[in-house]
Amino acid sequence: MSRSDWTDPAAYEHMRGYEADEFAAEYLIRNDDFVAECDQLASSAMTSGRLAGSTGFAASWGARFHNLC
């Protein structure tokens, strides 16, 4: 992902119509710790279609995923 200047209002134009869940997702994908944990989940075998990640992951990030992050 390209890291544009966060102080430039033009960098956020694409987010003008975002709902709360979309803002939350944007925050998470910009968080290096979240991405690292997500990568760990993705590297484990998850093909069952069940929710991925521990309850600790969900408690830390407020998110759980079907299959991969």
C-alpha cells in the first residue's frame, strides 16, 4: 500500500462517503501490529469457513474474519 502524506486532505477524498465500518477497516489496515497478526492468521491452515483467530484477537482488534484476513 502506498503511504501518502496523512496531512494532505486530498489523500482522504476517497473516504468521503465511508460508513463507520469502512473507517474502522481503514484504520486496521494501516496498523502494523494488526497487519502482522493478520499475516500470522493467514499463514495457518484455515479452509473450514469458520471464523479465524482467537477470541484474544477479536478482543484486541474488534474484528474476526471468515477464512483469511
